[in-house]
Amino acid sequence: MDNLLNTLAELFGMKNSPEITEIDIDGAQPLPKGIKQDFLKHCSKGKHALDSYFNIAKNANGDYTFEGAIAYHEQNKLLYLKQDIPASHIHGGIVSKIGSEESFSWEAHGESYSDLASKTEKYVLSENPEKNENGYESVTAKITNKLGLHARAAGTFVKEAVKYKADIYVRNGKDVPLADVEIHGKKYIDGKSIMGLLTLAAGNGSNLEILAKGEDSKKAISGLAEIITNKFYED
């Protein structure tokens, strides 16, 4: 676990290791005071050995609070991490990601703590979502799973997309004949349509451009980019 803690310390300028509380995943014991139920919910048992959920947010002192939960399913344990970080230790990229919502969250799933460390680093240091001139949040993510955006992967994407109220549109670097909308001269398909996604013929190595517009658009593109980065949880 040291490699994960070291990665977090480097990314967020932590001078000390986070406080760690161990909890039973099955919820047999009451949650310690201050630990959010959301952290348990996001680490529900899946096919990975380790599931994690992290959040960093501004606090009342004008600094930042880092929180995270790592579920170690083999031992039915959840590790809850917390650390306050002075604003002077947070680099500009993190501040940009937090933005007007004053917080951002992400998930990482893997078979080892080194998996979580590499995926966390990749997510936090990835290109920040940008808002284009039409008011859409946008991000580009590369497909790296072996089979690309096939039916099951498209289903995983849509299952995430429909959680958000925002309109979501996707393109694969080129226009498609059955486009649903044209934005700034480019044609996109509906990101909440499995059939639409399959028309993109996006194989391994394709770069998907995702646009979202609505009250939760920033969360939408972050969540969808995370799914692509994690190979649609297939490999």
C-alpha cells in the first residue's frame, strides 16, 4: 500500500500520511463519526480485488480535505483515508479540476495497490475538462481495451451516461452518417444510445471526444472518461 500512499502524497502535496481507519465492508459495525456513507456505496463488491473512491474538496478553512475509501474484498475490509492539505500545497491543475463545484471525485479499480496508484495518477494528471464556446464540457479519452467499443463496452458506457441529467454526445474523430446532432461543424451521436455508439466503429486506439451540457456535465464527462481509462472494466 506504500506505493499508493506515496502517489497520493506526491499528487496532493501531503506532508504526512493520511489518517487510516479500517471498517468491515458488510456494515456490521457502525461507521465512525464523520465517515460518509457514499464512500461505502462506491466501493460495493465487484470483480476487482480492490475498489476505491476518492474525493478532494475545499474546506471551511480555505484549504483542502482529501478523503478516500479502498475496499479490499478478500478480507472484507474497507480502509478509509483522510488528510487535510494546506491550499499552498495544491497545484494549479487540481484547483482547475475542483473548479466552481469546489470538489471532485474519482474511482479506481484494480488487482493491486500499484494498479490503484497508476490509475489515480493518470486520472488526476489527465487533461482537465474544457468548456468549448458552445457551453459544452468536453474531454477526449483513448480506448485501450482489446475489443474497443463493442456491444458490451457500449452498454457499460450508456449505463453510466444515463445516470446524468446532462445531454451527452460522442464522436470518434470523424463524422458518421447517422449523426444525432451537429455542434460547431462536427457531427456527434447520442452518448446514451448503445446503437449510436456502435456506429462509431471505435476500435482499440481510437480517441473518443465526449461533450456534455447540463447541470451535472462536469461530473458526467469525468465519470465517462474514467470508464474508458479503465478499459470499460473488461481487461
